[in-house]
Amino acid sequence: MSYARINMVEFTSAENAKTFADDYAANAAAEFPEAEILLAVTTGDASAVLTSVYPDKDAFDRSAAARAARGEANQDKIKGEIVVHEGEVTLSHTK
């Protein structure tokens, strides 16, 4: 069963949000090679929701080190804590 992580992120500025978004678009696929889906949604000038879907919980768990490294590298751009939700995917529909 696929397993997902949803990150809700508030940035310290619109500029930092844009810098993060550009870097994530350029590098996330290489940083999270087991992810089947990587989705980033800008939800405001300085906020975003990031969703990653993995084939199973084991693959999800293996991504933890890369996620931690990305968080540390960008902590100066992030306001407060990243809100994280995770769980089994019960629907994945694309057209």
C-alpha cells in the first residue's frame, strides 16, 4: 500500500518561499528517488503544502534522512515548525 507525507510549511518571506520552491523543483526528484509522486502547491505568498507518495512505508522511512537534510539546509527560510501528516494512501487518481 502506498504511503504519503504531507508537509505544511510557512516561510519567513515570499522571497524565501520562492527560493525554496525553485530549489525543490530542481532537486527533489534526485533527493527523494523512491517517491512515486512529488507535489508542491503554493498556498500563499509565504506558504506551501508539499506531498510525497512512496510505494510503501519502508520506502517512506528510507526517505527520512533526505527529508531531515533538506529541513536543516532550509531552516533559516522556514517560520516555526513544519506541520507533518503521514499515512496510507486510500485514493490516487490521475487523469
